[in-house]
Amino acid sequence: MRTFTLNVIALAMLAMLGAARAQTATELNRVTVTGEGDKLGTGLLMEEDAPKARSSVTKAQLEKTRSSGNPFQALSLLPGVNSTSNDATGLFGGGLRVRGFNSDQMGFTVNGAPVNDSGNFAVFPQEYVDQENLCSLYVTQGAPDTDAPHVGAVGGNVGIWSCAPEDAQRTRIALSGGQLGYFRTFARVDTGKLGAFKAFVSGSISKADKWKGPGRADRKHIDVGAEYDLGAGNKVSASVLYNRAVNNNFATFNQTQWAANGYYADYTSVVPQHQTPVAGVRQVDASPSPQYYGYALNPFENYLVTAKANFALTDRLRLEVVPYLWRGYGTGGVQQTTLNESTSSTQLHGGIGDLNGDGDALDTVLVYRGSLTNTYRPGVTTTLTYVADNHRISGGVWYERARHRQTQPAVNVDNNGGVADIWLGGNLLTYTDGASYQGRDWSTISTGESVFVQDTIDLLGGKLQVTPAFSYRRLNRQFSNYGNSGTNAAASYDIDQTYGKGLPSLAASFQATERLQVFSSVAKNFRTPSNFEYGNVGKGVTIVNGVGSVTGLQALTIKPEQSVNFDIGARYRGDGFRGSVTAFYNKFKDRIASSFDPIEGISRDTNVGASTTKGLEIEAGTTPWNGFSGYASLTYTKSTIDESVVSRLLTPAGATCSTRSATCTAVPYPTAGKIFPDTPKGMAGLSVQYANGPYLLNIGAKYTSGRFLTLTNDTAIPAYTLFDLNAAWKLPNPSGNGFKNPIIRLNVSNLFNKQYYMANAGSGSNVTIVNGGATGAPFYYAGAPRFTSVTFQVDY
């Protein structure tokens, strides 16, 4: 374990200086250490009134945790949420499942704009926001909201909302430091109200080393927000979120490799070497495993522009318009690979010529090749809301057109580990005819649309509220494969595919007493297949004079995922205690998972049939009592696969075979009745807090039961419990030096240094069928050890 760096020492000296300059200040008053630190349930519980399961995280919770944290970490204690992080700082990303739904099966919005990847619906939590600027996050565990702008949400949705600009002028500066070279600077300037206008701009720089192996994260982020009050209930606002990061990745291993290499195994620091070029002699560069850490990078740059206009057209009719633009560019994964030189008319573009400069085309050469994504995604949601007597009727449309370019170029590397361009924007390797080499070359235009209507009806004097709703969601994908060096991909082809589904829902809530509310909801959900379904599907591929052609395309048999979710529950609102309990039942149809096609020799998505998820979620929190408050959540989930649909090829004697014949037939894997991977049966969250005067102490804990890693349940990782500590001290306001509200925060993650493992769940469909088989053993992450950091924050 590495110790504190000089960053922390500097922060401590700065904090002591602030205290020393405050000796003439008046006696401390009773203050709230972190803005809202004494609120209900330590900031993890709100007075929800939605007629379905929904949980929230408020600014009170966010302000006491590590400021570099990402939204997945912030949601971790809520019921139904199985959240993991690749490190304690949150800079390296992580995973999230809710009721067994992976993050790419849920809808994610930031300030009303969808941020799931437009191709495969993946979510990257470290890219979006600075936590200091967040006001709230919420998760609807079972079904997305009717007006949510998603076509990839078969589960619930997560909403992330930035804070509005402050009414008063303020400058806030925060410095953080800690173990592993962690250092973060944050500054935000609020204009305060300038008539009807107010705005803020903030920026941060965050750096941290990996907790194992060489490498680090380097993140730069800018947020801008503005708001203009037009009066008479009319308002317009806008935000810009910009992020640029370069991270080294953490390695994953299978069970056998972890046992052999140890908990701290990772990518190697040894640079793989090129063979000395010799004309006329074949050289073969090695591509060692584990790979070199410098060739396992995640450079990514993105920005999100959102706006919101809210107008009162009459005293009963309101119009809301939310336009947005997402732009993303970058690569990820492991870029270390080798390419074979060749010059032949039966190779695409005449083959790859001389890469190592020895004058021949005989060699196998180590290169840096990455899967590059370039996305331009504008869209808009428009909603009209009409209030009449006991009805609140809202309806609207959502439209977006995402241009998604996915390529796989390559550049040279040298014997010192240098890369010609980690962003893969220049110095690209070419084929012999001068065209840029591509291991993948796709273009997808995804046009998403929905029409929605909802009527909230108050009955029995407002005690009973019934909400019928309906949305129709549609996605058209125009996919083009341009001839490339991928499997079955040398010929160009086009696919035009459209999916659509009507999604009804019905919800009701009843205020049984002043303190007790009961609710129930049923909703149909829908998720289209990802655009990866259309890649590498050429049949009968031939190359003549460097140009590829196909005789046809493999059948596109994947169906959209569908589910029906039922919630029934109750909420209690007492003076000192509040809580909720929800029972849920979800029926899946055509659930998608990845499987290996032994005929085509590649892994691809397939429908694994029906599945059932059911369980119980409980959460409760207290208001402060003599400075003490608490929050707790409990989750029980059982997610089973109902059918044995996915097959492998076997001989009558049970041996594996590769070519379908009379003696090599498809036999289903025994998946019926098995638990769906990475879905823990039991979880429990706890937050206990003491806040008194300028001091705050908070302990958080999360228990996660064991999880299976394959569809056949033959590999599992054990249960674990993690504890976190958050503490804060608000120093006295110094007099006469212009700054105020100085605060020191201490954050300790994984307090007892627990070693544990996390599933590699970047995709809901990215699961292994059976340990060993054609798809190999499942790979997974090791959890980060104890990590300590300190933050000093001050306002001007």
C-alpha cells in the first residue's frame, strides 16, 4: 500500500493556515457542515410520491463523499443497485446493475438528454459531470419514465441533474490530495443574479495512479450553466459539459489466472520489442500476455450541450422543449496486436505492405490498433402539459438522429513504448494501395423517435391518483459496412433495420392515511438490439484485385428484448422515521446475451429466451436526533433463466465438434432454472451519521452476496462487504481576508482493506455461457484496496 503523498501534506498546511488566521473570529455557531448534511436519511432519502419504485441521492450525500466520484458510486447504497467501481476515485469507471438489469439495459439521462451509447447503449459514468455541480440523482428501478428519451431501456432509468447557478455571487475553490498520486483541483465561479440572468462556469483537473500495475488516469472537465427568468412562469436554461480523459485500463483475468498470478496482477510494464528487420527474412514480433500497459488505454473526449425552455402558454397549458447535442470521440480496450504484411490481389486493397521498413512483405509486426468511435448526436424532446380540474395531461414527442462512426485504424509503436498517435487521428498505417488500414469500418445512422401521452387523475379528493400512460418508441438503423480486415467483413454492404413497439403503463397511488401511501404500477419495456449485430455478417466473402464481394448476408435473427414490470409497495412518512417497501416482478421475453457461433467462429448476441426476476426492496431513513441520523436499504432479488435456448455442437458421445452434420448436432446448454449472471440475491446498504456543530462523521457500508458469472452457473465470485468513512470539519470563517466557509473533508474507501472481485459487466449481453467452452472462461476484475484522500474547500 502506498502512503500519502506531499499533496496531502500541502492541503493540511493550507487548512491549518486558515484556522490560524481565524483566531479573532467569533465563537462557532451551530452550522451545517456540508450544506445539507443533516437532512433526512443522511441525504439518501427523499419524500418520493411517484406511483412506482424510485430512489434518490441528494446533494447532502454527494457533498460528503469524494468529489472525484462518479454517478455509479453515488447510487451504490440505494435498494436494488449493484454498483462497482474500478478504483476508489471513480476516474476509471465501473459497472452498475439494478434488479439484474445492466446499465446498458437502462436509460441514462443528464439534464434531460440521453447519454447511453447510441450503438450498443453502454454507459461510461466518469465522462459526464463533476460531482460538485450535481444536485440530485435518481433511479427508477423497474421501468423508465413514459417521456424518457430511450429505445434501449428494458429496465428502469437513471436521471442525473446539475445544480442551477447560485443566486448570490460566489467563487469556490477545492483542492484534493491522497494516496496513489491522487490530486484534484476544482474551481467554480457563479455570477449571482444579474437582473433575470445568472450563470456559472467551473473546471477541474484530476489525476490518480492505478492501485495496481503501472498507469494512471488524467481527466480535465468543464461545466457551464446559465438560466434566464422571463417572468410569468417562463424560464430558459442551458448547460455545457465537456470532458477529456486519458486512462490506462485495469486488466481482467479468469479464475485460474487470478489463482496463479495473485490479487495485484495487471498489465505488464515490459515494452514488447520489434524484431530486427532483415530484408528477405520473415520476422515475427511477439505480442505477450499480459499485454503492455501503455497499449491498454482509454482516451476519450466528449461534450454535451443541453437547453431547457419552459413556457406558460395559458394558465392551464405549459410547453417544455429540451434540445441537446452529444459529441464523443475516442477509443478504448487493449490496442496491442500484430498485423501480417502481405502483397496480393486476393488481399483487401492489395494487402498490408512493408510495415517495418525492411523492404519485404513477409513479417508479422506489432502495432497499436484501437476501436475508434466518433459520434454526433442531436435530439429534442417537446412536451405539452394541460391541467384541467382533476386531470394533469401531458404528451409530446422525442426525436434524435445519431451519426455513429466506428473504425479500427492502426499506428506504429517503437521499442520504447511510444505510440505514433494514441488518439488514432494521424500517422495511420495503410494498405498497399494507400487506403488507411481498418480492422473495422462501420457507419450507423440511428434515428430514434417516441410519441407519449400520460394522464394523472386525482380522485377521492386527491387521496387516489391513477396514471394511465402510453408511448410508442421506434428506432431505425441505417448501417453500412465498408470493406475492412475484420472477420467476414472484406466486402461493403448495407443494412436498414427498423424496430418499434407500443408501451402501455398503468400506475396508481392511494393516500391511506396522512402518513401512509400505497402504490402499484405495471409497465411494458423494450430494448432494441445493438448495432454490433450487423457487423461481420458477410457470407461467401471473396477478394478479387483487392476488392471484396459477398454472396449474401447471415440472417439477422436477434429480436428486441421485452419485459413487463410489476411494482407494488408502500411508503411511510413519520416525523422522525420514513421508509418504503416494494415488491417487484419482471417477466422477460427474448432476453439478449452473447454466445459463440461455432459455424461462423465469432461471438455474437443471441436471444436466450424468457427469464423471470422477482424480489423485495426496502429502504428507510431517520431525521436527525441529537445529531445522529441513519439510512438503510435491503434488497432480495431472484433472476432466473426460464429456457435452455443457446446451443453448442456435440457428437452423440458428448464431444464438441465444429461442423454441423448427422453426427454433429446442436444441443442446448442446461440454462433453464439457472440464475442470471452478476445478479446477487441479497444486498444491504447502511449509512450512519453524526453531525454536530462544525463536525460531521459518516460511516457507509454495503453488503453484496455472491454472484454467478456464467449462464450455466458453473463459476461464481464470493460475497463481500465494504465500509467507507466520510468526515468533515467546518473551520471558523476568518475575518478580513475575503474567504469564508473553509471546510476540510476526509474520505476513506474500503476502510478495512477488503479483497473482493467484481464481474466484468460492461454490457448486459456480455456474459459467458459456460466456464471453459468455446467462449472461454469468464474474466473479471479485482476490487480496489483501502484509499484515503483529503479535500480543502473554501468560498470567496
